[in-house]
Amino acid sequence: MSEEKIITGRVLSFSQSPFESAPEKAATLYEAVLVRDGHVATVGAAGDLRRQAPTAEVHAYGDALITAGFVDAHAHYPQTGIIASWGKRLIDWLNTYTFPEEMRFADLAYAQDIARRYFDLTLQNGTTTTVSFCTIHPESVDAYFEEASARGLRALGGKTCMDSNAPEGLRDTAQSAYDNSKRLLQKWNGQGRLSYVITPRFSPTSTPEQLRALGDLWAEHPECLMQTHLSEQVDEIEWVKSLFPQARDYLDTYEAYGLLGERGLYGHAIHLEPREIDRLKEVSASLIHCPTSNTFIGSGLFNMTQRKADGFAVGLATDTGGGSSFSMLRSMAAAYEIGQLTGTPLHPAQLYWLATVGSAQSLHLGDKIGNVIPGMEADLIALDLASTPAIAQRANRAEDIWEALFPTIMMGDDRAIKQVWVTGRAL
Ligand code: GUN
Ligand code: ZN
């Protein structure tokens, strides 16, 4: 007997990209979704679904918006404990707050404790898929994947590799980075819903030998994603150019060692030069926008409208804990504000699409997660569009769904997340 449930509310299903069509017409609202064996079976009128599945349990969510769970395309779960640390810019922030905290992940029990806390927080915020950097310690990868697996989550991540410009105790070597990444990849990649991501932190913390070793590993495992950071802050770019004087630009420090490709995820990518844009585009690489981080650390303004017009796959991310929130709603709000500062207000449909379909597509998982259409894994949330008095009074006078959703995007937090389902199972 297959397991069936019907969830009623206002089911938001994207039929096209709101960057390539009229945004207000990019999605359709249905009365209900039928979930069968952990997947979306159908969306449609509640009566039709009841006739189709007469024995299915019906779960009614009133006028809540039923959508795909959020997909956070770039985060650092080990930075959970130091989120919102004051007053530094990127390199000082790494040295002052991040590296000392990441040092603690040599202790498996500590890593497990933070992994539990991290997934409690992401799920409270409606995020059902995360892509995380771990630390250099293999234990930190085991803790992350074990916790995700225990909760049935789709999760991606990898061992962060660093053999240069990092403190004693937080450095591996080219060889050990290769060996441990390979071992962890073989252990975790494709286990249930888990995917291993090859993870050089960024070129300042890797020697050319390490970048080459990880490029070789990626060539041996082209099925894997590779994640790193690119052109986040102006000082950082200058530093990269001084460390790699032969490189044409920042991207070249990856390209030269086999770390540029279609399954590459390039976090931040704010201050790109024309050659970098051309090459990233030629190989169809994904860019990951981390808006709360880019304002919090003072990195700069990612031009979403331009990059989408260029044709890039762009994911949206919290960048916990350089980002100042675990919430993808807050990330959408920050993306909106950055859009305003770069001259284009992103439409609510574009913001919501980025946090779900766009992120999933950037991870090459657009056929599995990020939307409520038949065949997708049923990672869903129920979103209350009147979760606080301030939001409710504004949503009350809305004329359409996008106007009703926008106050929750701008002012909403975990109180708006009424329910989370992971492969159809209510948490
Ligand atoms: N660049 C290299 N490492 C990091 C990190 O941990 N956070 C951010 N925001 N940028 C980085
Ligand atoms: Zn990052």
C-alpha cells in the first residue's frame, strides 16, 4: 500500500522562471497537493485529489501558502555559534572569529552538538536543503551528514580544505586534503539523500599544489559538485592577485588547477571582471548570492538582474555565519534591498523562485527539489502570510498573492513557518 496524504492550502507551483517571463505569471496557485510515497503526485483542486486518493489523510492548512522548502545553496554550519560577531571585514573576521571556532571541530562531540543545533535552526526557518562547508576535520563532515541523514534531509557538503594562510591546527596538506576528501566522498556521496561537495575554501588558503590535487579529485569524480568562494571583497581580490602573480584574475586561480566547471558553485562572485564573467558563463557555472553576508561583512552589491540577464544559474544562500541570519526569508529581503541599491527591485516571485527553484537548479537538483510539481520530492512548508500583527495588517489589503507574500518576505521570520514536511513526513 502506498502512503498518501493530501495537504490543502494555497499551493504555490512555479511553471516558469520569473526572470524569463512576466514574474506575476510565473506560478500557479492550486487548492491542494497529493503526496504519495514521499513525492509530489499531483497538484489541483481539493475535490479532484480526494476522488483520486479517497483513502488519503487530508491535512488542512487554511489559507497558508504551501510551497517547496527553502534551499540554502551556501552555508558554513560550523559558524553557527559565532553568527552575528561584530565589527570585522572578511579577512579579519575569518582570523578573529571563524578560525578559532572552526578549530573546535576536531572534537567530534562538539561537531555533533553544533550540527544538531544547526539543523534545528534551519528547519525552524523552513530550509529543507542545505549546502555546507564543514571544517578541515573529517569528523565535522561525519557529524553533518549523520545529523542530516537521521532527519531524512537532502543535504550537501564537504570537508573544507586549507593548507596555507590558516593557523596551526586548521591546516591539512595537498595530499591529506585529497585523501580525506576522497575517502569522505566515497563514504557519503549518494548515500540516501546526501551529496559530497569538493570544497577548497578559497584560493588564499590553498597552495597551488592543493588546488591541483582537488582539481584532480574533481576530474576523477565529475558527478560531484565543487564549491568555493570567489571575488567577495576588494581587499581579498588584491590579496589573491599578490599570492598568485601569474594569474589573470581571481577566477584564473581556480581555472588553472582544474577548479572551473559546470558543476562548480562560486559563492559571492560580486566583483567580477569581464573575462571572469565570460569564462564562468562559457562553462555554465553557478553563482551563489549571499546577500545578508555581503551587507554584514561589508563585501559589496551583487548585481542579480545583470547576472540573470547574462544567463547565469544563480542560487540564494544565507552564508551562515558570515551571513547574519539562518532565514531564507531574511535572505530574500536582503536580496531585495541589494536589488534596490543596484537599480532593480526584484519581484516577490523572483525572490521566492531564487530561494527554491533557482537554488535547486544552481545545484543541478532542479528535477528533485525546489518546486511543487509532480515527481518532486515532497520537501514542503506551510507559510503563514499573517504571522505577526505588522505583517497581517499589510497582507490584509493585498490585491494578489505576490502583494500578500511580500510583507512576509520583508518582515517574516521563523514564526511564519507553520509546518515543515520532509519527503512528505510532517516534522
Ligand atoms: N571566504 C573564505 N572563507 C569564508 C567564510 O567562511 N565566509 C565567507 N563569507 N567568506 C569566506
Ligand atoms: Zn562562505
